[in-house]
Amino acid sequence: MRNLKNILCLAAIGALLASCVTARKVNYMQEPDRYIPHYTDTLSFEDYELRIGDRLYVYVYSLDEKVNQMYNAGQTNSSQMRHNSGSIGGSYDLYTYLIDEEGNIDFPTIGKVYVKGLTTRDVKHKLEEELGKLLKEVPGYSTISVEVNIVNRTFSIIGAQSGRYTINKEKMTIFEALAMAGDLGEFNSRKEIKLVREKNGVTTIKTFDARTKDLVNSEYYYVEPNDIIYIRYIPGYSFGINSASTALGVTAATISFGVFIYSIVQTGINHVNKYYPKGGSSSPSSGGGAE
């Protein structure tokens, strides 16, 4: 009977511990140790290289109103667009340039301009150079400046908080990306987040731990356009304990259930011992009389 009590107690403690969601499992910026990995300093932010299918927003600045009207008819610059809509995109796609299958955009008065593999800064300088050559023969020509942005830069999260989200700044960190998705729930794994990233035509899948403070020095810190972040549920968690009152309630319920099971088993054992004592008759009453 003592062994049975011990088994029930261990079962109750095991159920309690298995349902605990500890701070160690959900907190960020923790010190690396034998369970939380240390990442070497591999942080490097590289300007995004344009790909086929990307859309570019181009705004030409000039003191000549005719030039402005020619290239910017119906448009507003990106700072006004962000003020009005929060990001460059939406209906403003009407004023964007699609990078075609050959890696070109078709720009007014210039024609095909090869931009695949370039950064937006490279495209800016290239368009300024081409427009400068074209417009310098125009009477009253003044120096122009070109602004180039990628529209609808997005990343995706699947698993927990699934959705597609817009990258609305030049450098977006993984923590900002998770914040946009409403952070991670208590039962989502921060230990094994998978990152699917395509670069130079090659797709790679990498796994990282978002709990370590070393993440800010790693290659996973910045989100890139078209990244896919997969967040899985912690296996075996159907409910959790995240407060003292919840822990007390679960403990009481577990012990009560254990006592209930124990009482049933004990009653059965007592019944057997009463009617089938060791060394006694095999029947409840022998009833043997003299013939």
C-alpha cells in the first residue's frame, strides 16, 4: 500500500510539473547556458538585392515643374505616403514599376533599365545618371534627384499567429516582427523557431532560439523580405500553469483525484481481504456440518 501511495504522489507531481509554463521557457534576452545557445557574432545587415517580381516605387525630384509632372503625375513622395497609409503600398501600386522576367523595369523616356541584383541605392544612382544624360539637353534643365523604394516588402509567420506582415522600415528585427504578430503565446516554442530564407536563388532553412540575448549578434536578428518564420506549438501542452493561484488549484485537484483513486483501490483491497482471507476457505461461508 505504501508503494501505491508513492506512485500516486509521483503521478500527481509529474502532472503538475508537466503542465508548468515557466519564465525560462517564455522569456527573451536570457543568458546563454547549457540549454540556451550562445551565438557567435555573425551579425551583418546587407542591403536587399532586387529580384524578379519585385515592385519599385520611383519619385523624381526636380525644380522644373514640367519634369515633375512628366515622371510623378498623380504621385506623392514616400514620406507623404507613409504619413497617409503607414507604408508604401496599397493603391500606390498603380505608380510602381514591376521587375520583369528579364530583370528590367520599363521607365518613362528611358525604356528598359536592368535592375535585378541591384540595391535600391544602386537603382537610384543609375536612374539619376540616365535621366541626367537625357534631360541635360532640355532648356532650363536643373539637377534632379531620384528616390527608389521597394513596395509591399513582406514576411510571413506560420504556425502561431499566422499571417503576412509588411516590413515598413529599412531594418526590421526579429523582435519587431514578432511584436507585429502579437508576440508568441505561452504554448508556442521559442526554443526552435525555423527561418526559411531565399537568397541568390537558394532556399535555406535554419533553426534558432529566440530566448538567448546573443540573438542580437546573430544572422537571425534582421528580417529580410519574403522571409518565412515557422513557430511550432510546444508538444504535450494542453493547459498550463502561469500563476500561484492556478498552481494551487491544479495541485489541489490533482491530490483530490489521487485520494479518490486511492480510496477506491483501498476499498477493493479491504473487500477482498474480508471475504477471501489468506489461508482461509475459498468461499465466503464454508457451511460444513456433520452428516
